[in-house]
Amino acid sequence: MNIKWDADKYTKDFSFVHQYGNDVAELINCEKGGTLIDLGCGSGALTKVLQEKGFRVTGMDSSEELLETARRKYPGIPFIWADAADFSVEEAVDVIFSNAVFHWIDKEKQANMLACVHRALKGKGQFVFEFGGHGNNARIHGVLAEVFSEHGYEYRMPFYFPTIGEYASMVEQEGLLVRYAALFDRPTELKGEDGLKEWIRMFVKTPFAKVDNAERDEIINQTVERLKKSLYREGRWYADYVRIRMKAVNE
Ligand code: BEZ
């Protein structure tokens, strides 16, 4: 999926994306000095944290806007343009890490991506990742689909949110061994009174491709209004995130 990111807004208003990534990094079990690729590094905040943990890191992303921010903020780290579903490395690494990225990759491209990961890992290398799992943002997408339909449009789900069974099978099909897997709810606060509106505007882009700006705003306002009773509590918005988290090894 090719999205043009507003790198400043993403970095400033959606910092929870990388902050939550710290927990995922706890699954890495590798000596200091090990080599690590942060696949889908975005603006590099988590890549920096991984470097501070002692890894020799490289950030890879397919957004020039986000890479530019990453290079400006963290000039000591190599940040490389790469398509996660079609990349290769000169030297295999100890760890491939990824946070909040794989749901952006079409289901049809996941096997290619896993093959690239496998080829880029050393023997005994670790693949540690988290992204949106089955049921992620189900209320938000459910109401968006309802409102789209009332406006005469079909809502095509722009993300891939698999179950553990489906994804672990794909990872093992590729020849990696799954050592840990979890699927869990993680209600996520969206800052500010317009938190949900801003979230939809930032992340749900492709379904609106054929909708003009005025109607887009109307659809978003109607969606937000309807979600108030389930996602707005004590003056705060909470998105209904569900995470799939895994660790697999290249035996
Ligand atoms: C997620 O991190 O689960 C996510 C974020 C934005 C859009 C879709 C999923």
C-alpha cells in the first residue's frame, strides 16, 4: 500500500505507535552488538531505542517522507529505502524486528515478505514483530463500513489483520519456527477531543480515494458520532486495538 505520510504529524501526534513498540523489543534475546533490521522503521524513534539497547541497527522503510525525518533526527543510524515485500540484504542479520507495519501489507504479499525476512536472517536469527491482529479496530471499521454504505460507497477493508493460526502457519510455511505468539486487546488512547477524527484522517486513506473532501469530512463526523458510546470514556477516546505479537527463529 503506497501512503503519503505527513511525517511531522505522525511523529508528534501518534508517538504511541513507537512507545508501545518497546514492549515488543523485550522479546529479543540477542547479545549486545548483534545486527538488527527495523523493518518499517517509520520516523526512526524505535530504531534509536534499539540502538541504545546495544544493537547495530539499520532502519528500512518504503516512505521517503518518514525516512527523511528519521535521517534528520538520528544521523548516526543508516536508514534505507526498502519495500518490505521485496528486499534483500548484503549480509544476513541476527534480528529482524518490526512494529505496527505488517497490517499495511496485502495478504497476497505476506508470503513474499516472509521469504525476504528468512533470507535476510542468519542461522539462529530471530524474527520479532507485532502488528494489528484479528479484530483490530473492528468497531471503527464496522461503523465506517455502515456509513460508507449509507453514502452509496462500498468500504473495502484496507488492512490485513490475521489470526494467530493463520499467521503462524504462514511463518512456519516459510521455514521459520514460531516460539511465541499472542493475540490480545490493547485499547489505545487517542489524544485530544478530536483524537478519533484525526486517527481516521491519518490512517484510513485508500477507502476515501473516490470521495471528495466535503463528503469525506461528513462520513468521518458521522462515524465519530456513532462511535462515541463505545469508544469515548470519561472525556477520552480509546481505539479498539488488538495486537498479534510473535517471535520466530531461523533454526
Ligand atoms: C495498528 O497499528 O494496528 C494500525 C494503525 C493504523 C491503521 C491500522 C492499524
